[in-house]
Amino acid sequence: MRVTVRDVMTTQVASVTHSTPFKEIAEVLIEHAVGAVPVVNGDEHVIGVVSEADLLCKEEFRERYYNEAYKPPLRTRLRHRMAVEGAEFRRKAAADTAAELMTAPAVTISATASIVTAARRMDEHGVKRLVVVTGDGVLEGVVSRRDLLKAFVRTDSAIAREVREDVLERSLWVETLGTKVEVDQGVVTLSGWMDQRTDVVIALRMTARVNGVVDVVDRLNWKHDDAKWDSR
């Protein structure tokens, strides 16, 4: 039930090498309709990432200093970058190959990491995608913000079936005749009763971890409060 990066990542990934020229990188980005590509060495180890913003540094530099008419889509953002990261901006504006353009090291993640970990890492580093690598840094894929949303794109009936069959019946091994599962737009409502209070607690926690669950509403009761204990 734990959704990992492997479950949602893209495995057919376009990449470039350190010597790939500027124009070819731009062609790869356009052809594959992506905003960035990993830079790999001869052994497919990831050594960096080149994004469309890195390429547009050159055009923004030309416009600012040579009054060329071209106005790139990221014009405002790039000017801000130039003010904040002047030296880095100028370096990339003069770059001709992936090695000179790339941001290194790349922000990476393991395929076995949870999508929650992936989301936190994206937020921490201010990026929209992460390069997925093996333990020794070999390219496995790419996971984007859009990919992370795949975990929530499930029908209510599929979610209800998994909660009923995998959580209540298979994992908990409890009597479920008195338990009702309802799902509306990913929000799961558990109602009715269970024998033990601890069963209720576990059921709620496990349901929250099911793929596609947005929230869990607790309307369960229990017959025996086995969570009580004598502290004397």
C-alpha cells in the first residue's frame, strides 16, 4: 500500500552527455516535451541536470546586453536569477555544452523512496522533478510533480475494494460484517463497529496509507477497549 517513486516514475528518459552541444540539448528538450534532462557519463551515472532555464540564460544575456529582440518565456525569472546569481548566470550564458550548462550535483532520489519523501525533497530544493538513480548513481528514471499525482488518480470503487479486502479482511483478520466502507472523491468513511479499540486505530492508519486516499473519516465504534492498561 505504500506508494513508492518506482510506482509513478517515468523510466523512458531522454538524457545527454557532458559533451552534448547547446543546440542539441534544446532539440532534445523540444522533441521529448520536457523541461530538463539528466546529464550522464559513459557508465550512465548521473553527473548533473540541464534545464530549459539554463539554456535560456544565453538568450536573456543577449537581450540584456546586445538588445536582441527575442524575449524568452522565462524572462522575468531569469532577470531575477541574474540579480541574485550574477556570476552563475554569466557562466551559463557563455556555455556551449552540457558540462558547462548543467547544475551539479543533480537532486536525486531512490526508486524505493516514498512519494511523500519525493514531494518533500522537491519542495526542499525548489525543483519540479527529481532524477531517480540506483544506489551507485546510475540513471533509472525521472519523477515529476505530475507523476506524484498519479497515486491519487484511482476510482472510488477501487479504493473501497482495497480497504475492504486488503486492510480489513487480509491485514487485520477481524470480523468486518459490522464495518461499512464508503468512498467519495477519495475520502474514505469507516463506520459501524469493531470488536477491539486497537483494531479501529490500526484500521484508520492503514486506510490512510492506501493509494488514492485523500482523507479518512472515523465513525467507528468498538465493543472492548483493549487500549486501557493498569499503570500501578
